[in-house]
Amino acid sequence: MKLVALVTGASSGIGKETAKLLIQKGVIVYGAARRVEKMADLKDVGVKLLAMDVTNEEEMVKGIEEILRNEGRIDILINNAGYGSFGALEDVPISEAKYQFEVNIFGLARLTQLVLPTMRKQHSGKIINISSIGGKLGEPHGVWYHATKYAVEGLSDSLRMELKQFGIKVVIIEPGSIITEWNSIAREHLLKVSGNSDYKKLANKHANMLAQADKYGSKPIVVAKTIVRAALANNPKTRYATGGGAKLILFLRSVLSDKMFDKLFLSLMR
């Protein structure tokens, strides 16, 4: 029996590469994104496409119903959809902060709710949540993005214990610096929101740092390989730090004091 997987945010980057790798491994894959036209290449290799905005209840319900109608089961949910909205807390409208949570945490949680009844009946399944090293540390101008990723970490750790009784595993993926459109979107938000405010000096330095990080980041395939390894493992680890200096940065965060880490991080903004 082939495994059935749903990958959100499959129109680009990590999600797209993950869908391709899962297909190669013989998994039945549904790729979900708002921009279906950007998944044409996935359709060519056998991925089944779903138009799904993770802030749209009707589209999420319809998508899960379609998978269950066609396949009768769902084994793997990869909650990858998300984005980074950067800007100083004082400058970011609360409406934008709420939308960041809608996409990065509430959409993830709602899709998880929708697949759990089936996984419980199967007494098997994996929920793989794409967090970030940003779920373990902060940075200026990233207050809302990091808040969502801290939330993903806490949600996942709690959910893992809830679902153990049903044979369902919960895995957290913590990417470091990855070369995707995420970086350019985050920089664009940052400069638009705080590039001309009272925070402009540090904001512009931060944008430059992010641009430099793109040069040294890992390609999305690095994270995708980690996700697929976790998805197909009989006994996956609870969390995987991967790509773009993730392990080194998390190590430094664990050994340095808060003030020392702040000083180190700020020193990179030149």
C-alpha cells in the first residue's frame, strides 16, 4: 500500500522540492498552494494539485475531503506553508501580525485538526511541522515571524504527547538559512515597513545582512531531503535542525548568555 502525503506551500522552495522527492520514493503526493499555476512542473511528475490557501477554511476542508475521497487515507501531513513578515514591532500593523499567525500557526493547526480523525482511525500517521531555527532564537524586526515559530515549537511538543496514544508521530523541522523566495519577501517587508522609520538605520543593516545570508545559505533540496527522511522513517527524531548553519547557530544560542548572543547577532549587522 502506497503512503499518501499532503505538502502545503508546494509552489516553490522547500515544499516543491519535498513533493518531488516524495514522488521519487513512491509516495502518492498532493501538493497544495494558493498559486496552482506555479505547480505545473509538479503535475508533470505525478503530484496531484490542490488550490489551497491555509487561511481559507472552505479550501482546506475541500482539499482534505478530496484526498480522502480519492485515496481513502492520509499518512503524512507536511505543514510547510508560511512566510516571514519583518519590520519593527512599533511599525507593523496588528492586522499584519494577526495574518502572520493565521498563515504560520492557525492554518497549520486547522489542517492538522482536519487530518487527525483519519490518522486516529488508522492508528498511524506523521505530522511534520516546518519551524525554523527562528523558533529557538529572536532577531530584531522579526518579532512576529519568530513569535509564530516559537508557537509552532510549543504546539508541536504538546501535540506529540497528545498523539502518542494513537500511534501518530509529530516531527519538527528547523531550517537555517535557505535560499528561497522567503528571504527576498522578508527583506522587502522589512524595508517597506521600517526602511524609512525611526528604525531605518538598523533595518537597512538587517536587510543587508539577510541579503548576504542568501549567498551562504543552503538550497531547498537540503531541507527537503531531511523532511523526506523524517517522513519515511519508522521512528523519526522529534526535531531536525538542517541547512544554512542551523546546528552551529543553535549550539551558540545554547551556550551563550542572552546578552552575549544579542551582541553577536547585532555585530553581524553592518
